[in-house]
Amino acid sequence: MNPATKLVVLASLGAGLLAAVACAGGPTSPRASNALSGSARTASGTLASSASPRSGELHVMKDCRSYAGQAGDTCTVTSSNLDAIAVHSTIVYAQAADFSTLSLDSDVVLDSPEPGNNRAFGHCQLSLATGVGLCTFSGGAGKFKHFQGNVNVSQPNQEAPIYAWDGTYSFSPHE
């Protein structure tokens, strides 16, 4: 490509990005930040768009009606603010709960219902008496290959086996 053509292509890309910022409400608006952060240069110099942020807050609700405290029992995600953690994903607990101490200390696998081998690997510790605990995730397979997450576990309604995960996540390296 000759230098004049390269200049026209770069000017067009710049104008498109400026138009996205203008349509998003100005350079300081959250929509403008999203428009700018969704674009990145690849190694070849072309613009690439990311479908979701690579880090942020994580909020998940899960239904544990099918969990009875045995190894292999599951909970099911009912809502999530992160596209990678789809509704109907399951959390599989590798170890059984300890009912003598009313605690859970188990490795977990977050398994996506979407096609492919999309799993995140983690560990959860939870007081069964209070419904409060902590889960950490480090890596996985498929879209969770570089996933990291730290979430506080809570049980908003002690009468229902519905739990909340609130914390942070990241995917690194940032691709």
C-alpha cells in the first residue's frame, strides 16, 4: 500500500473513532470511554473491538436448591453481569461439606452451558451456618483460560438457598 493510501486509511479510522466518541456523548462520558476502550490496535495495525471489558466488578446470583453438601453437587447461575458467565452455568463442588463444623472448603469448577470446553477453576470456603464465604478463581479452559476472580459469597435470604457472588474479575494477559 502506498503512503497516500495508508494516510487515507488512517484518517478514516481516526474520523470513525472521533465520530464514535461524539455519538457517545463527548470524551468524558462513560459511553465515550466504552467506545474508546472497545478499540485496540492489533499487531498488524488494524483496529480490533473487544466484546466486553477485560476486568471489572462481578455480580452473580446462583440457585443452590440441588446442592445437598455432597461431592459433585451443583448450583446454577441465575443471573450474571459478565457475559462469560452465562445464565444456566453450573458450579460443581469437588469436596463434600463438613456438617460437623457447618463449613464448606472445596475446589469448584464453573462450567458454561455454551458449546466448547469453557470452564473456570476455583476454590470456595463457606460457613453453612451464616451463608458467608469467599471464592477465588484462577484460570480455566476455553474462554476462561486467563480468568481471575475474587468474590465474597453471601446468602441474602437465609430462608432460600440463593447465594450472591460480589467481587472483581479480570482476564489477563490483556489480549
